[in-house]
Amino acid sequence: MRKSVKCGNVVIGGDAPVSIQSMTNVDSHNEKALIEQVNALASEGCEIVRIAVPDQEAVEVFGRVKEKTNVPLVADIHFDYRLAIGAIEAGADKIRINPGNIGSADRVKAVVQAAKARNIPIRIGVNSGSLEKDIVVKYGGVTAEGLAESALRNLELVASMGYNQLVVSLKSSDVRMNYRAHKIVAEKTDYPIHIGITEAGTLRRGKVKSAIGIGALLLDDIGDTMRVSLTADPLEEVRYAKEILQTLGMRPQKVNLVSCPTCGRTKIALEKLAEEVDRRLEQEQLPDNLKVAVMGCVVNGPGEAKEADFGVAGGDGKGVIFAKGKVIKTVREDEIVDELIKTIKGI
């Protein structure tokens, strides 16, 4: 089992659930906008919010936002160690630094001592754009091995300063490289790991990259906290992070909808039917973790989806409603959705 740290009231690592993070994208000097976005993220299910802190004014704003919000806040620092210390003193629940761009060992140690005094974790973050020059030369470019070596080197540096409240992250926009780098680090350290695909892209492209990259790691039991990084509204990051975790059975979900891909036997407008069932299931007050199937073949549908709690299978102008693979009733095509909802509700 990995070590654990606490970011505010959220445990990262150990046997704690994988936590969801996102990052604000409004001006770090705009207190009102930051508070609104932090609260919106928390309401959507974000458990840890990161805020960029580029200068002293942002440090002061960060402190005021911290006082007026309840979700744990992480200060994201680059280059100026004084900003890291200032953010810690302003109440940060965690800080994110790359020791390589903070400067000398003395400056890194000053940050570590400040974090130690407040007993808050430090996230050691490296990515493919910030590898040390000697590592790039050693491996002939940016590689999974180089990312892993940089992360482990920086972890060792901070640990040697007498502090072990650490989280490590090493991200690449290359999904395969990202996976291999995490595998190496997971085998060589027991610090909690923050996972994600950096610069994943737009909502459409980034969701695919993140599903593959994050999903593969989680299936290998790698990852204690995560961010889906999208060029989009941060609320979309949180929504999709929840969807990834729900799909893997790591978070409860309202409904797990399964539907067949159609074939030449299909005698019903299955795509339209599946979309309508999906929409109604989201609208209705139903138990969590309900599995519902929408199948296109009356002959095989109930048997193929017998593990579903409830389901429908379409025929030629009609359909059947079934539960646990057993047919309950046959209804007209235009009645299918309403009858399914009534059956689920026990009406």
C-alpha cells in the first residue's frame, strides 16, 4: 500500500478513493471570479482545486479565496520560491512545485521547511517539457525513462531534506510514454501518485486520450488522485473524471446504460430509442448503480443482457420489457420508454 497524505480534509493515497482534481482558468488576480469557479467546481464534485500563483498579488488573492471557500486548495508555483512560501503562509492545503525550476537547493529547502511547519504536502511535478538537460542528453530526448528518473530524483531531493509528505506527478501528452513512465515510478516508490495526461487537447480529443491514459493506469492500480486536463471549461474536466471512475466501478453511478451496436436483425429505430432511454434515465429519480440495457433484437436481447436489472429489446413495431433476463411484458414501439420507466419504478 502506498503512503498517504492529507490535502485539507482529503486523503491522498493509502486505501483512500482516487480523488478528483481540476484547476481554475480565470485570472488569478480576480478574487470574485476565482471564488465563483472554485465553488462551481466543488459543486460539480471536484475534491481538490489548484490555482496558479504567478506573483505576489496572486498570493494575496489566493489567501482571500482560501478564507471564503471550503474545498482544499493547491497553489501552483513555478520559478519563484518566495511565492511558494507566501502561498503556504496564506493557507494553501498543498503546493505544486518542480524543484528543478525553483532554483538552488537552498531555495527548495526553504520551501520544504515552510511546508513542514504547516504540515502540508508538496506535489513534486515534472512533465515532458521540463526535464533537466542532463537527463534529456542521457536519453537522447524526452523518454519515459527520463521522466521517471527526473521524478525520482526530485522526490529524493526533497526527502533528503527531512520531509516525506509528498505526492509525485509525471505527465506527458504522449499516452504510451505517460503509461511507461508511471509504471517505472510506481515500482520504485511508494509515494502517492497524481495521474493524468498533460495537454490532452480539446474536449473531443482530450477525452479520448484521458480515457485511455488514465484508465490504463487505474486498471493497473496506479493513481491516487487525478486530473483530466482539457482545453475546455474545468467543469468538463470534473464531469469526465467522474465518468472515468464510474466506468471503472471506482465511484457509484446513477445508471449504467448498455446498448447493442445494431445489426441487420434490428427492426426498430434503436439509436433513437437508446438516446431517449438515456435521457429519461437521467431525468428520473432512480436508485444508484442501476444497470439498464437497450437491445435491438427481441430474440436474443434479454438473454444477452440478462445481467441488467432492467431492459428493453426492440422488435418489428413492438418491444419487450425484461428484468434480469426474464420478459415481463410486450408493448407497442411508442410505449417502450414509458413502460420501461414504470417497470423500474414498480408502477
